[in-house]
Amino acid sequence: MPTYVYEAKDAAKSCNRCRGSFEAVQKIGEPALSKCPECGADVIRVIQAASLGRSKTDLMYRAKRAGFSCLKKVSNGEYEKAF
């Protein structure tokens, strides 16, 4: 299930939990929270950057460390070792 981040619309009318931000684990089909579960203040869902995993460079480094060879394409049908 995805984790969503929420924060208070009005910091003056919020508790310590929602004043900064808090996370809520919800199903994708569930509606977004509109109130803080602790104090009842109005909250909004904050857009967060997605976690995409590791970079291609890290993948090549791990392959080399494991003893594999990575190939890169030089031209049509021709490859050479990348490292």
C-alpha cells in the first residue's frame, strides 16, 4: 500500500502531528484524508517525488563487483565492454 504525506492547511489551528507533516498508509482506492486523525484540523495531501530505485551506474558497478561484464552498443550489431 502506498504511503501518503499530509500537512495542515492552517498551522495555527493544528496539533504537533499535523503542523509539520505526517504519513498515512492508505489503499489507492481510498479517498484522501480531509481531517487530522488526532485534532480534526483540515489537512491536504502533499505531492512527493516517487522513489525509482537505483541508478544505471550503480547497477553497472554491482555487476562488475560480482564478476560480470557489461556491454555497450557501438554501432548496429556491434558491442564492446563498457568497463
